[in-house]
Amino acid sequence: MPGSSGKSKKVIVTNKKATSIDELVVQFESIKGYFIRDKKLCCFVKKEPFNVCLQTVTEKVGAIGSPALWQNGEQQTVAKHILALHIDDRLNKGDRGLIGDLSNIKVSFSDYDLLHFFSRYCCVHQPEHFAIYSSSTLKIIQSKYSNFEFTGKESYEDYWKGVNLILNDLDITMLNYFCAEKFFWLYEYQLLNS
């Protein structure tokens, strides 16, 4: 599970007001109903956890992906690719190398879009194992750790390590990586300026 236990004493400034990381976490946890679509997506995947039927995988790809990613009709291509890799055992084991293997596909997406989509696909199946590759989190990692270089599809493992370093440095315990990505997205500005 991401993060570590204990309470944070770090303080950041938001709008000229000092706010502790603990206060941001409490504020984040108080948000109810803000991520209803994501909760529905996770429930759908829990009901359909396996990736052995093309129709089911295609439905999950459509539910998880952004419409902008499917402008060239590649949804079916991506679903067939997932099906061909027989990913269920690797998903259940939390095999982070799976992200790179999934991203090794010829479609019109950028490396960022591929990593974002496939890490999200894996995260909704196993949210305790797969961090979602996102621009907000990437900016936070790179601002705190200049030695991390993310240079393409093979960089997911380093990204995952960076997410965990940030959570540990801030002494934050999140329920799972799905929540961690939402936290970093909501508080990117505050965390970048802490």
C-alpha cells in the first residue's frame, strides 16, 4: 500500500496561509461525491475483473480511456493488444513491468498517453499496486528529485519509485494509488511550492 504511517509535520503555504500536509489530507478525505465517475469505474472493473473476453476488455478500454485517445478508432486495437498479452496473472501479482509491455504498441498516442492510459487501466484493476502516470505527479516528482529522468515507456518503474518517495517524504498514507493520483492532482500547486 502506498505511503507510510504516522503524522506529517510539514507545513506549506497556500494563499499566504500556512497549511500542513495533514490538513490537505483531511481536506482531500472530506471531499464526497467529487470522484463519482471514478468510483463507478472501479465498481465496474470489480464486477468484470478478468481480461479474457474481447467485448469486456473493449468496454473497459472505452470506460477508462479519454475520448481524445480514440479519435483514430484504435480502441479495438488496444483491446486486442491487452487480450493478447494475457495480463491477469501479472496484474494480480502487481508486476510493474506490465506497463512497459502494454505500452509497446503501435498506435497514434504519445509515450505519455500510453503510460497514462495503461497505468490507469492496471490501477483500476489493482489500485494497491499500480500508480497512475500523470502530469501532475510527474511535475511533483521532478521538482523534488532532479535525478529522476523519465525518458519513455521504460520509465514507469522509476516513476513508481518517485511516487513512493514523495508519499514517504510527506509522511502520507493513502488508501491506494488511485487516491494518491487524485491527491497530487488536487494539490499540485501547493506541493510544488512546499
